[in-house]
Amino acid sequence: MPEIPTRAAIDTSRCPMCGQSNQCANEAEKGTGIAQGPCWCTEAVFTPELLHSVPAEARRLACICARCAGATIAQTVGH
């Protein structure tokens, strides 16, 4: 049986879907202590399908990157 990552093993600065930096301003502020502007995600629309596709162990722990969010949104709008 595969080992499920613990909360501490989740890298919150990386997109749980593609592994690239998620550019989350909230995480940047936590990591640096330097105030950031509003995160890009505050105006993004995350479809239920997109949120469901996040690996269960990372849900509500790591932010989806703009590229993955945009790709899914574009696919949804196109159909």
C-alpha cells in the first residue's frame, strides 16, 4: 500500500497537480514575513471538477497554480 504523505510532507509552495511553484502570495508572506499584495487566486474561479482532481492528501493544504487553474478553466469553458 502506498504511503500517504503527512501534512508536514506537503510542500505548500508547490502546486499539488503539476509540482511547479504555485506563486501563492499567502505562502510567500508566511515564508518571508514580508507583506504581499492579494494573491492571484482571490479573483480566480476554481471549478468543482478542478478541486476534485487535487490529490486527496493535498486538498486544502497546497494551492493550485495559475497555469493548472487556467488550463482547467479553459477546458471547461470550451465545452
